[in-house]
Amino acid sequence: MKISEFQNLIKDLYFKQDQNRGINGTFIWLVEEIGEFARILRSKEINFKNASEELADIIAWANSLANLLEIDLESAILEKYPKMCFRCKSNPCVCNR
Amino acid sequence: MKISEFQNLIKDLYFKQDQNRGINGTFIWLVEEIGEFARILRSKEINFKNASEELADIIAWANSLANLLEIDLESAILEKYPKMCFRCKSNPCVCNR
């Protein structure tokens, strides 16, 4: 699936609720997912299924925010990461981004 | 660009550094990007170019973590968001995920 297709899917699914919640409220949900992911990372044995779900949620909430901000995430990603490191311009990166 | 292609690009670019830094160290970078994005959101007028870059960075660091955890992010996303809300099973969502 393309990055842009996923953004559109998240828009179809959740834009109305995202709009009602607003940017700040939606950001809080993103941060909550970061916290849930952190909790998985600090467990003795990382549960990879749970980690996968939390990473998917982080991506989904970032897409909700992109929709609210009218940001085309695929374009933003391609602009920042154009097949080379944005800082050292190498692939692979030779700095520490 | 497909979600999986971007994950591979981030692997090509940064996997060596990500490995050296480790999961916990890489998570701190993700959280730093969340903080930078927060700073943009709380400014009087949101700078959309900066917001785009920070969202791209959040996605990129989430991909670095997926690489370290050997998680296929596209599969994880499609499994959690299979063209309907994972909770109410509707499209558009009729709950509040």
C-alpha cells in the first residue's frame, strides 16, 4: 500500500472524529500511543505482536494529524528523505542524522 | 511510494547507526521528534513546512524502530487497519477508535 493510500484510508475512517477532537486533542492520542509503545519496550521480553500494533497506531495517529494539518505525508517524506540522508546527502548515511 | 519501500529506504540509510544506538536509544530520538512537533503545534501560527518535516521525521524514526524490531510495518498497518476501524469494524468509523 502506498503511503498516500494509507493517509486517505485514515481520512475516510476517522476524519470526522479527528476534526471534532482537533489538532491538540489528536496529538494527545499520538502521545498516548508513544507511551503504550514505551511500555512494551521496557518489558522483560518484548511482545512483537503488541509492538507491531503500537507502531501501526503511531503511524495512524501521525496520519490523522497530517489530515488535520492538510499535509501530504508521502510528499513530505519524499522531500525530507529523497533516497539519501537529509544531512550528509549519502546513502547509506555517514553522519548520525 | 509504498510503505514497505520507505521502510527499506530507512534501513538502507540508517540501519547501521540504528543498530549501534539500539532500540532504547532510537526510541529517545522518536520522542525527541514528538517534542519538536509539539513545539510547532503550540506556536501562535503553525508553520506547515516545519510541521511536514517533523511528521516525516516521526514516521522515519518509527520505521527505524520497526527495522530494529524486525517488524514489517506495512503488514502491521494492514493488519490493524484493514480498510475499516479495528474497533467498530465500520468505514467510516462510528465509534471513537
